[in-house]
Amino acid sequence: MKNIELQLDEKTLEKAQALAKSRHCDLSELIAYAIDQLPKAEPEKYPLLGLFADDPESVDEMLEEVMKDRAAHPLNQRFGKGIT
């Protein structure tokens, strides 16, 4: 292990000490835990894409339905008027 020096404002230091005390660890263990957990806390960039990663046929079916619905009911069409 290496020793490092940190500069923290008083409020941050108090929070860190309180967290360490509540988790029954010291500050170095708390910092190591936080660094270990940070990558896990970051959200995926495209969480919905992962839902259908194993089922591309379902995505194709959904897109086909969307395109059929859009053709039947264009988004830029006003009520009571046809397509010009």
C-alpha cells in the first residue's frame, strides 16, 4: 500500500468520517469501496437496446408495426385534411 495525502473541505471530511463510522471501516477502506463501486453505479448508455439484444426478430416486428401505423396515420396530418 502507498500513503497519499488528500485535501478535503471540512464538510466533506465530516461526511466521509460519518460514512466510515456507519460502515465500521476507516477512511482508506471507505475510499477503496467508493472507487470500486463507482463504475457499477454509472448507467448504461442505451439501456433499452440491451432489452432486445437476444431477440432481434421482436425489434423487427415492432418497427414494422410502427411503420404500418405511421403510414396509416401520418404524424404531420391535421385532423380532417388529407395529405397534400
